[in-house]
Amino acid sequence: MHPKETFNELAERVLRELKPAGRAKAIAATMREIGEIPWGSNMSLTLADCAIGFRILSEPKKDDEPGNVKERRVTCGEIAKLAGSPEGGNPLHLAKVFRATASWFRGWSEDPRQIAMMSTATREAIEIETT
């Protein structure tokens, strides 16, 4: 599946299932924005890739993580469940998409939200790759 299709499907699931609605809308908007990056034809991402990748991101790496990290991990766990079965998924595909996302925004975007997305995508790619 193409990343745009995958992120659009996941965004729809987020909108239907996550609460509160404002939080769901913000998460879905981010997914759709990532999906709109002009991906090459060689980029692939399935819901199973997302399920296993976000599951990895939901697992605490140490006992004393800050509150914002704990909250992010809860959100990643919710997204992993919404993505469905991780069977056959490859988390490195999600890491590759996160790396491409960071590269896309690096150097040209002055939008604080996109700069934050770049930083988050880089951090999450590293976390998946080193797990």
C-alpha cells in the first residue's frame, strides 16, 4: 500500500474511535498531512507495518519517562490497536516513512508544527530502528 492510502485509512479509524473528538481530529490531521508528502513509487506502508511500528513506540524504554513521553506512548498504543493485526508487518517500513517525513520538512519549513513533526518523526524512526 502507498503511505497516503495507509495514513488516510488510519486517520479515518482515529476519527471514529479516539476520544475526545478534538484530540482525534488533531491526530488524524497529522496523519493526513504526512500522507500528502509526495512519496516515490518505491515507498510502501501497510496497516500491519503501522500496527507493529506504533506498538514498539508504545512500549516504555525506562521507568522514569516524563509525562509527555508517557502520554505519547499511550497514543501510539491506541494507534497500534486501530491499525489492526501486526502479522506480516515490518516496523522498519514505518521508520523509513518517518525518516522521509523528517527529510521532507527539514530545511524549508518555518511552520512550528511542521518543525515539531520533523523532530518527532526523527525521534520515532530512531526508536523503531534501535528496538
